[in-house]
Amino acid sequence: MEKSCTLLIHFDKGTPAIANEIKEALEGNDVPAKIDAMKKAIMLLLNGETLPQLFITIVRYVLPSEDHTVQKLLLLYLEIIEKTDTKGRVLPEMILICQNLRNNLQHPNEYIRGVTLRFLCRLNETEIIEPLIPSVLQNLEDRHPFIRRNAILAVMSIYKLPQGEQLLVDAPEMIEKVLLSEQDASAKRNAFLMLFTCAQDRAVSYLLTHVDRVSEWGELLQMVVLELIRKVCRTNRAEKGKYIKIIISLLNAPSTAVIYECAGTLVSLSSAPTAIRAAANTYCQLLLSQSDNNVKLIVLDRLNELKSSHRDIMVDLIMDVLRALSSPNLDIRRKTLDIVLELITPLNINEVVLMLKKEVMKTQSGELEKNGEYRQMLIQAIHSCAIKFPEVASTVVHLLMDFLGDSNVASAIDVVVFVREIIETNPKLRVSIITRLLDTFYQIRAARVCSCALWIIGEYCLSLSEVESGIATIKQCLGELPFYSVSEEGEATDASKKTPQANSITVSSRRPAVLADGTYATQSAASETAFSAPTVVQGSLVSGNIRSLLLTGDFFLGAVVACTLTKLVLRLQEVQPSKVEVNKATTQALLIFVSMLQLGQSPVLPHPIDNDSNDRIVLCIRLLCDTGDGIRTIWLQSCRQSFVKMLSEKQLRETEELKAKAQVSHAQPDDLIDFYHLKSRKGMSQLELEDEVQDDLKRATGEFVNDNDDANKLNRILQLTGFSDPVYAEAYVSVHHYDIVLDITVINRTKETLQNLCLELATMGDLKLVERPQNYTLAPESSKQIKANIKVSSTETGVIFGNIVYETSNVLERTVVVLNDIHIDIMDYISPAVCTDAAFRTMWAEFEWENKVAVNTVIQDEKEFLNHIIKSTNMKCLTPVSALDDECGFLAANLYAKSVFGEDALVNLSVEKQADGKLSGYIRIRSKTQGIALSLGDKITLKQKGGG
Amino acid sequence: MVVLAASILSKSGKVLVSRQFVEMTRIRIEGLLAAFPKLLGTGKQHTYFETENVRYVYQPIEALYLVLVTNKQSNILEDLETLRLLSKLVPEYSVSLDEEGIGKTAFELIFAFDEVICLGHKENVTVAQVKQYCEMESHEEKLHKLVLQSKINETKDVMKRKASEIEKSKIDKNRGDKGGFMSMGSGRIETSLSEISIPSSGSGFGSGSGFGGLINEVDSFPTKSKGRQPSSATAPPKGSGMQLGKSQKTNQFLESLKAEGELIVEDAKPKAGQAKAATALLTDPITLTAEEKLNVTLKRDGGMSNFDVQGTLSLQILNQEDGLIQVQIETGGNPGILFKTHPNMNKELFSNENILGLKDPNRPFPTGPAGDAAGVGLLKWRMQSADESMVPLSINCWPSVSGNETYVSIEYEASAMFDLQNVVISIPLPALREAPSIRQIDGEWRFDSRNSILEWSIVLIDNSNRSGSMEFVVPPADSSVFFPISVRFTATSTYSDLKVVNIIPLRGGAPPKFSQRTNLVTENYQVM
């Protein structure tokens, strides 16, 4: 068992204190110097020095000191020194401190007594404790509550020791007596805690005899009572009837901590709807009454748990949960919305949407900082509501369309995407949406929103009047033609004076970006608007929003306008009986296209039209001049079809995810079945329940190590020396969260005794050896298990190398056997994770370290290569499978993983199949820290060959 | 509901101070704390985050983070409360809230943290309380020190006086008229005195020979308490020594020695028998001593289970020539008393004329102080009674438990028959570390912590104080602990009221000078 560590203090190595100086100061009479020296000694000890010679000095000169601080420091010192030898026996000199401890326990100063008692709580050596027991017991009756408190705890920890029951046979009775007469709240709590841990039945009987007064007890005691109830009920479920009443009475306690605990206890005790409802209600109350964000978030977590286990009950409370939206904190709002969205039923959908709508309205009035983001969240929430329950779409879509002109681009985009989806899935709403969209189109300010809205207009204006008004709206927004004339030059230069600044920012921030589909692009209008300051029309809208956007040089929008007009005109040709009108519209459209091209070549703009947009507009011109049926169907129908396909795919994906989730919670064929009527609860089985709490603590302290099966263990054995070496060593490396444990077996292969055998380890990278190695003596042909702990502080590949050094009796020199290097794999620290597309891109833009690895592989198939990389890097592919489906000769995908330290690792893979069948391209790794980028790069370089 | 650790980290993630409240390995806590800065998000409006196993609740304080590491099921409301308290404490102890400042006050912070969290559980304390706990200003300790100091001072005074007395006695001794015994005694005195004269050295009374030395030494100064002349140094050391042992001053002296860490075999409880020794000096040629020993057992709730008086009359003659005498006595006529003469006595003479003479009138009484110090027994008598009114001193003890203390009130009531001297009432107590607190007392008290006996002494009980009481408080104890109470006293009158009227010399001539002593002592006087 490894030694526990009770305190850490940062130690500045710059000022090393020498043991001799400390010793001198300790021997002196100067109290401040003594204190100082004690502190230094403790720090040195914490730093790994052993200072064995200091012990006697301390016994001689520090023990008798009357200064309180010295005494307290002495206790700290005693706390951290090694009190046992290697075999676990108490060192004989420790008996020297017993007398001092005993005196301290009888010291006239009550605080000295108190801290000494507290120190005893941390002491594990029975040999030292035994003579002190009478003094400890005496303190149980002290008149200071401070002493009694600590004395009770000391009794508890003594009783909990392996032989504690023999040392203090009647401790439970004693404490029970104390508990009966005790007045101090803390001491009472401690006494109850002692009974709870050491003699549960006594605690229960005490509780049951005082049932009526539980609600009057102090907060601290009530907490322990609840803990006790949980524990008792876990082991003996039949008992729970007795306790429910207590819990219910405590639900009205004045302390919120108790209330919170009550709710938790209630949930763990019972799955009866009333109990769950009471708990959920309590949580909701806390959610509203507590102003602290932390509390709110954790309470929301609890509600979330309740939601997954008792959805039917939580559904009724949906409105209460929604009230948490009143908090200004975005995290809270997001969590609330997440919970609420999963609780929506046909019954409450209207109420919820109404509430959400109200919230949306509120964001319009108040000018709070985060309003935009919040609105976006609400819109997304409404969006998902509308998808689940299409009937509500009609009530919200119009409201939301007011936000198309929102200055917050993200929320406007959400709205327009929402509208786009609704108009497809809800044919009934098409007419009203189109009318509304045409009405509000002029308000749209952002280029991306604009292009999306234009697409909707182009696709869904079906009737003659709609098509006509669509064309009219676009024309209106484009303003008078031409866009640019010589007479306007003066004006335009004024305008251009402003624009270059804006553009210079755009240009400078332009760097390689990853598109949504995973393509790695160096320049893209679309991506630029996504990351850099979005293009938004400034100032008045008099001259039309599209026009202003075009004048800033957004030719991608120009191309979209051209496409939309082309579609509208093509449709007009179908619905307009009068050829004259059609031709008129066609010519007007052509005029617009030409003007845009002209604008693109004019010198007023900071940069000329890009080739893509140019080509597209030219294509539109050609199309209008000469239309064929094939092209017509492509333009008028295929677009819509692929959109429909995209939607259905999205839905498919969602349902698949749901299915996958459902799959997980399905019972195994050989699972125990809990019969509701027989067992009164469902879900976790008995065994799982029992250890839940205990494990939580154990896991937290790191005591709990989930041992994998041994077969797996054997796969990870590393041979460290050769079979013919005099010392054979092999290591089993187990990687826990923040530490690596090397389990090294050393075998003496010779017929001689090896003396002072020492395993010297050194590390490279962000690894740190925790303790110094010890020397061993190894008999002929015997073996020894040595454990070494190594601390890891960041995700990085590390190397551990070392020697085994030993002496034999006939050779005077030390012999050295060099060990194989142990490579610590970064893969042990990263695990696949998911993040949203947007988050991925933001991180990609932010992160400073990039490692670019050229693809060099024997694998011929792009898909296979991607899978190989995913497998060897332990990452998650964010790009949907559907996007990778077809054989097109190239592939781009984003991979993501998170390390145990919370670091993100991003990988973008772009490969192309060459004419000769080989793959070429790059893998780019980005991370916040250099370590990950480098280590992951190395890993990929190493593994990418694959195949062969 | 457990706080695993409370730590202070710098913004850069350096662990400045960390105090763990449950057992965990160093690698574990360092790992947890090393992960903290990496997990710390920016721009969040809440101050906690959870990993797979633990929850961190933190609070930024200027350039530092105050972090609580808890398990995930921990009660967040309670933890926040704890965190708030700790965050108030940190600036109290650390003047500058930066790395350096925390480094300087690391230990003070650890002490303060300890007061707030106990074995991972929150304590119900305030900032002021924590400060008070950490300052450790104890009224009790001051008091203790004060008492100690005054005892030391007092002892020093005693020492000086004794030293001067010894000087005197040395001069006396040098006059050379004392026996070898005395010189041996005073030799001892010298050695022990030279030792006590440096009390701070703390080695005054080695427990090996210390006891003997001590007794001799005390024996030599009966004057101290009784105001007698220094000449008393010639008295046999066995004399009144124990009386003095009981005196307050010596006790204090011993107490203070003990307080200085000296192991003293303190056996201050004298046996009743020793008290019988005569107090006066045998200077007269003929001494007649009438002594009655009292064996009384009283019941604690009133009543008497045993009452027995045994008396002797003894004669001591210094010179051979005074041996041929007869003693005429007079008894009080108490019918309950049966007299028995020595077999060598002339019984007829006694029963007819109350004269004690040997059967053979030509034989002299044995003489010399060399013999039995008490002299020759002439007459014995015995009295038994069931009459409670005969009890010279009744004790009433009322222990009562109240709260977590026991109040004991004791009262005595003395019958008007005797004036009692040197009354000592010894009450056994439960094992105590310090003296019980005496609320009220008539007379003086001392506490013998070794045997845990409280001794209540009254120098004289006469008509002015026929009854008295004492009250003291001890930690809760069963009432049976306080029994049996034993009592010692002496008195100068007896039950038999026997008096020597005359000494009749058989050879004629003037009756020789004689002295007469009457003495009542307790042999075994107990309240069961």
C-alpha cells in the first residue's frame, strides 16, 4: 500500500536549506528560528528528502518546546515522517513521541489538546496510539466542545484501525453516551458519524428514538442522518418505509444543503412517482431560489439524470424547469433547453413553444450582451420542436422570420435554415412563408442569410404571382442599374475608403480553412463569411441590401442572385402564358447579370470578381439565352431533390443515433429481470446500488482501479533486458489517468547474490518519477517485484529509459545492465470525442500548433486509408459517413479526440487518388499545445504506411 | 459529502499549498491538481467542473485559484459554503495574495484549513472562530501557568525559611548534646536540602532515596506548622512528621515539583497508626498516658455499623529509682466501659480503691525510654455501643450529577463531647487529571492526584464550628466512587474520662512529679 500524502507545499528549490542549519536552529532557544527551521524541515521532507538524523534532534529539542506553533508544526512533521520500516513495523524510536503526545493530550491549553486529537485521526500505527487511549478518552468529557469534537473523531479513527476494535472495545457505547448528552452541533455530528461508521445499528436506533426531533437538529447532523438512511436502505431495502417520513420532514429544512441532499436521497430510495415528483419539485425550487450558477448547473444535472430515468414524471415539471431560463447565464440556459427539449410531448408542446416565443421576444427588447447567442439557442430549440411536432411550425415560423434581419448573423442563419426546412417539410405553409419572406427580404443584412433566402425564393416561388413578386423583390433590392457609373465614381471612392479597412481585416485573417464537408480550402467566400467578421450591410437600406453587399465585393452573392433569377425566369416561362412578359423578365435578368460582371471588373472595388462567380454568372447568361429541357430539369428539380435527400439523410442519421442510444440501454439476454410488483423498483440491480456511493469516493481518491482482465495485461508486457543478461527484467506498464505504474519483475539469473541492486529510471518528455528507487538484495535465481510510479502532466509521447545496477561479492565494481526504452504512447491519453462542426472550426482557427504530415502510404483506397488512420490514432471521424460514400478520387475528413487532461486534438485528412493509383495529400494536426501536435504527428508518420 | 483536498494554485497551475483530508497517494493528488489548470475553461460564469471521478469547485482570488477537490456526489451547496469560508480565510492569513505571499504563510493556511474541514467533513465555524482556534489563546493555560508560578514562588520562600532553620538546627547539633540518631537524620537533611535549594534543576528528590529523605527532612521541622521551638529537632523523627506531611505548604511544594515534571512517589496518606505517636516530649520522670483508639464504621446513608473504643493506660518511668509507686486513678463512671488490668496488677486493690499497683509491692515498674515508647500497659478498657449519639463526628456526603458534572457536597457534624483536632477527611475521587474545583469549603483542602484523594482538613473543631461543609465539582462519576470516606482526628479527652489522681510512692516521701496525657485518636474511622 502506497503512503498517503496529507499535504503539499510548493517548495522553491532556489533556497535549499541544509540539514545542518536546520539542526542548529532547532537546537537553539530562539523560538522564531525554531519555527522557521521546523517549516524548512517539513518542506524538505515533502520534497522527498528523508533527513533521518533530524528525528533525534527534534525529539530532544523540539518536543519540550512550549510554543504552540512549534507544537503544531511538530504534529505536521510527525504526520509526514515515515513511521514504519519497510516491513510495516513501527520504528522503535517512535515510542519517544508517545510521551509528548500524551502530555499534549493533557495540556492545559485546550487548543493544543484539540490539534493533537486531530493529529491522532491521521495516525495509523496502533503501537503509538495504544498508550494514548486513556488520555483520548479523558478528552471526551472535556468542557470545551472544540476538544470533544476532535476527541470523538479521534476515537472514530482509532476504532476504524485494523485492530481498533480491540483497542477500544466499548467505543460505540461510550460515544452513544456522549451523543445523548452532547449539546454542541459539530460534536454531535461527529458522534453520530462515529456510530454511523462503526456501529450502524446504534446509529439507527438513536435515529429512530429521536425521530420526532430530527427536523430540529443541526444542519450538519441532518446531513449525516441522510447519509445513514441511504446506506441503511441500500443494504436493507425493507427498512426504507421507516425513513421516508424523516426525509419528507427534512425536505422542509431551513438549510438548502439539507434539502438538496434530501432530494438526492429520496431518488436513491424510491422510484415511486410521488417520491420522484417530490425530489424533482425540490430540485426545481432550488433551481429558482439559488442564485449561484454552480448550484443551478449541478441541480440541472440532477434533473437531467431524473429525466433519463423517470421521464414520465419529469414531463409534468417541464414548465418549472423552463423557468430556469430567467438566469442570464448561457450555460444554464443551454442545459435547461437541452433538458426541456427531451421532455416535449404533444400535450405540452404548445405551452413550451409559447414560453420560448416569449423568451425570444424578450431578447428583442433588452440589450444584453449575450442576447444574440441566447436568441440563437432559442431559435434552435424552436427549430427542433418544430421538427418533432410539425404542427407548431405554423405558429412560430412567422415570428421567427422577423429575425431574418437580425444583426446577429448566427441566429439569422439559424432562422433561415429553419425556414428552409419548414418550407420543404410543411407544404401547407409554403405560400404564407414565401409571401412573408418576400415581404421581409429587404431587411436581411447578412450575405449568408441572403443567399439562403434567395435559394428559398428560387426554389419555392411556384405560382405566377409568386414568381413575379420574387423577381420584383430581387430587382428592388438590387436597386437601380447600373451598379457603378462614372458619375458615381466620387461617391464610390468615398465608400471604398471605408471598405478597404474592413477588407484588410478579412484578407489578413484569411488562411487555410476547413470546409463543412471536410475539404481543405485556401480561399473561399463561403468560409470567409463564416469565420471572419461577417459581411453585414451597414447603414441605411435605402439602396437595397443586395446592392450594398455587392458593392463591398461579395460576388459569391452575385452568383447566387444570378442563379435565383435564372431559376425564377425559367419557372416564369412555365407559368406565364404571355411570352412578352417572359421575354421582358429575361432581358431584365440578363441586364442585371451583365451589370454584375461589369461591376466585377471595375476598378472601384478592392478586388475583382473571382473566377468561380464569374463563371457562374456567365453560365446563367448562357442558360437564359438558350434553354434546353435537360438543363431545365436540373435547375428546376434536381436542386430541390438533393435538398430533400439531405433532409431525409439528416433525419435518418438522427433516428440512427436514437436507435444506437436505445440499443445501449437494452437489457442483455442474461440480465436479471426486476419485476415491478415483486421488487418495487427498476433500473439498477441490487449489487450495483450497494457500491455506488462507496465507489464514488474510492474512485475519487484513486483507490479504485478497474483492473482489466489479465489476458489483456499479458499483452502489454515489455521485455527490458535480454534473456542472457545476468538480470532479466520485464515490465507491465499500466497507464492510469495521470500516472503510469511500471510493474517490473527482476530475476537474478546468476548463481550469485546480487547486492545493492537498484533500478535507475530516467524519463524524457513530460514525465516525472515520483519516488527515488531503493536498493535491493537479490538471492541467486530469485525474483523481485518492483513498482515505479511515474507522473504524467500532459499528453505527450514520453520515453522511460534506465539501468539496473548491482554489485556482486567478488567483483568490486558495480555492474550496469541497460534496459530497453519504454515508450509511453500518446494513444493511452486520448479518446475519441465529438464536437460540433462549428466548434471544430473555431478551434481549428484558434489553435497555434500545426503539424503537417505528407501522406505516404501503400494503401490504395482513400476510404481504407481513412479507416486506418482512425484506427491507429484512436480518434473520431466527424465527417458523416454519407459524405465519404462515393468514389470520386478524393476524400477529406475531420477527426477529433480529447485527452484526459482536457486538451483537444484536431486532425484534418485530405487525400487524392493520383493517376498511378497512389494516394497523395496531407494530414494536418492542430492542437493548443506543441506536445500533442508533435506526438500525434509522429504517431501518424509511424503508422500511416499501414497495409504492408 | 467529502472534501478530498483544499488547495491553492497559482494562475499558472503551480500547486502552492494543498491539504488533503482523506487518505490519498501523492501521485494521485498531484495528478488531480496538475489536471486542474488544463481543465479550467475560460469565459465561463460558473466555477466548477467535473471529470470522470472528481469535481473541482474553485474560486479565483487575485492571482490564485482556491480549489476544493470533492467527489462527484458531494453536496455542492455545502461545498460552496466551505469554499466561501476558505476564501475569506485566505486573505486573513496571507497579506499578499500571490505566490510569494502564500508560500510564506503556507503553514498558517494549512492550520486554518484544518479547522474548517475535518476528515473531509465541513465544520460549523466562522472566520472569527477559526482565528481564535488558530491563535490558541487559552485562558486555562494562563491560569495554569499563573498557579504554577505562584507555587514556585511559594516554594522558594519555604525553601529559604527552611534553609535558615537548618542553619539553626546545625548550630544546635554542633552543641553536641544529641544522639547518634539525630546526627544521622540531620545528615540527611543537609543532603536533601542542598538538592532542593535548586528547584529548577528538577532533580531534587530522586525517587530512590527521596522518600526517606523527604520524611526525615520534614520531620525535622515540626515547628513550621505548629509554631514550636526549633529545639524540637531533638524529637524522635517518627514523631509528628506525618502531621506536617499533611500541611498545605508541603503539598504545594510537591505539586509544583510534579508540575516541573518530577516523578514523586507521593504517599502522603499516612496510616492511622502512625498518628498515635505522642506529640509531646517525655521530660517528666513519670508519664502516664491514657489513650483511646476509635474504630468506627458509619453508613453512608446514616446509621452506624460499628463503634468500638479501645483504651489503654500506660506508664513510663524514666529513672529506676522512681519505679516503686502506685497509681491512683479516677474514672468517669461510664457503665459501658469494662476495665481490665494487667495480669501483674493487684486486682483487688484496683477494684476497691482504684489504685493500680503491682501484686508484688517490692517489684518496681519497668523503666526507661529504651523500651516501648508507650511505656508499660497498666490498664485496658473497651467500649462498644450502638448508640449513635456517641459518634464524635458524622459525615454526610451528597454527590449529585448535573449536566456533565457531578456536584459533591459534604458536611460534617461533630458532637459536643469532644473538641477535635487535626481533622482530616479523605474523600476518594474518580481518576482526575487536575484538582477538582472546590466551590466552597470550611477549612483547607488538598488534592492527592496519585491516589486521587481529596483531603479536607480542619485544624480544630470546637464549639465555634461544630458543623461545616464543603462542595466541589468533578466530571460526572458514579456516587459510589466517593466512598469510603476515611477520617482522622485527635482529641484530648476520652470516653472513659480516666484521670490519674495521684502517684503514691511505696517507699514514702513526697510524691514524685508526674505528667499525665490523655489522647483520643482514630484508628479506623470510615464512612462506607
